[in-house]
Amino acid sequence: MPKPNKGPRLGGGPAHERLMLNQMASQLFEHKRIQTTETKAKRLQPVAERLVTFAKRGDLHARRRVMRQILDKSVVHELFTEIAPLVENREGGYTRIIKTGFRKGDNAPLAVIELVLEPVAPKQKAAKPAAAEEAPKAEEPEAPEASDEAAEAADAPAEEAPAAEEKAE
């Protein structure tokens, strides 16, 4: 787990913060979403995503590394058997933070942190735009008369080809 940043901790020293974040990660994996303060959610996100990455590996060493942080065996089992297969095609971004407003008593900003378990759609490569293909042609220095003749020569066979197809039918 990353070393806490310098400055105020989430309710005590670094050891207490580590324990608190590990327990919150355990509750997140058990319930799939939890409501907490915005600051705690932002501190929990990298911890939870790292544990999910270990779960995706799925080997014994990864399971033992997760067991060092999450002490509940049933939660670790759920992480490795139920959550990891749902996010196996996702390349990160396993959690989502949604700001929900402010707490009534002390006006602390609240947020919901949840696991993103929807299947990921593979990205399709976009076709190259026509402008990008024409750019190399624009860089070639040609005489204006030669380019006009080349354009007419290129258009002529294209016009003749449909006419030949019509005759064939």
C-alpha cells in the first residue's frame, strides 16, 4: 500500500489510516458500494483498485498479498471469484466516485464509491479522416498545369468504369 502523504491523516496516525482504508475496502467489496466522505473515498480509490488488480491476476501469491490487507477470508474469496471475472477485460478504473451532497450534522461533503462491474465495450479504431490522407498530396510541389492534367486523367478512368459496367449488363 502506498505510504500516506504528509499532512493530516484520516483520523489519527498512518497505522490507523491504513487499517481504516483496508476495512473500507473490505466493506466496498462486500457491499459493492458504500457512502462515505469525499476525502475518504478519494483516499480509498487507489487502495481498492490495487486490490482488484491483484485479484485479476488470480494466483496464490496475489491472494496472499490481498489477505495481508483484507483480513476477512469470505470477502477475499468474493473478490477473487465474483468481482475479478467481471472486470477481467477492464484495464483500470474499477471504482467510481459520485458526489452526493453534504452531511446534515457537520456539512461534510459526502460521496458514494462503487465498483464498476458493467462489461466494457471494446474500442473500435476510427477510420482515418480524408483530410489526413490528402495532406501528403498537398506537400508535393507540382506545377499547376500538371496537377490539372493529373486530375483530369484520374477522373476520366473513373467515369469510364461505370459506363463499361452498364454496357456489360
